[in-house]
Amino acid sequence: MLPGRTPAPDAAMFRFGKQRMRRTLPAAVAALALGFAMPAACAVYGYGVGTWVFAVIWFLVLGAVGVFMAWVGWGDRDAYLAFDATGVWWWHDTSVHAVLPWDALDAVGLFWCHQESGNSGHRLVSLELCPTGGVQEPQDPVLAPLFVQEQAGVAGVPDRRYRIGIPVFALRHYGSQLTEAARSRAAHRWFGEHERPAGYLRHQDLIS
């Protein structure tokens, strides 16, 4: 852990937060617009009390959805994953940039599974980080959300390790650039890409 620092200028940066914000803010605006549509129609066409009650409920529900989506998208706008000569970096909050140095890792690689059954073309991917000596207790509070205990089934990959789930939309946007950046920086620590059973990656494992 090297809190308070940021990745090197030549780091391979993958800004998931900005991609997510570009996707969620238009949807938030659409939800707010639909929320206003019903009360506006009531005012224009002079609908009765029953319709107004429904319109108010409609406005409150869609308004809340729109505000929540905008709040989440804006709050996570700085989220990123980066690789430089020091190690693997990720955005934790507005004041802490966390890093796992390469020197503190024995193995790095990717696990993946199909997003849906039937071998769909879209994949769910996670970056698996294996600290030297394993994950010890007590865990660093910044790293604790990344901790998983799961049978790896891959030689040299311990069951107790750290996992960073890559959002599907980010993987589609960055494609193989992310995989190549991780592989090239990890060098001899890279254990490759391995398919896992569907459902291995939980929603809470995603970094954004």
C-alpha cells in the first residue's frame, strides 16, 4: 500500500468511472424527463384528481431513480484501474489511490466466464492478484473489499487472494488493451487467462 500517491505519467490508465458516467447520465436525464412528462400532461389536458395522484407517484418514483443514477455516476466518475512500473493501482475514494506493488505479488492473471449461459459473446473478467506469502490477517481496510477466498484450480494461484472485477462495459470499450497492459507489466508473474464457471464473479467484486 502506498496511499496518497498516484500512478506514473506513463501508466496504462483505464478510467472506468468516466465511461460509466457517460452511460448513466443520459439514462438519468431520460428518467427525470419521463418523470416530468406525466404531471405536465395532467396540467395541459386538465386531468382529474385520480390521474394527478398517479402522476405525482410516477414523478416521485422516476425522479428518485434519475437522481440516484446521476448521483452514482457522478460519485464514481474518477474510478480507474492503472498499471505502471510500480504496480497495480485503483481508485478507492476521493482521497486515497491504492496500489499493490509488483514486488509484493507472486502471481497475476485473469479469470473469466461467459456473461450468460449458452456461451454468449460477452465475458465477465476479473484481475486476480496473489500477494507474496498469501493474504494475512488483519487485512488492510482498503484492500479488504478485494479479498476473496475461493478455490482457484490453477497451479500457483492460492485460494486466498485479491480480485478486481472489470465492468462489462469497460471491457467492451477497452478490449484487449487492458489484458495486454496487465500482462506486459506483470511480466514473469503472469499466469495467463483461465475460464471459470458462470457466476464465479459477484456484483460486489466489480470495481465500478
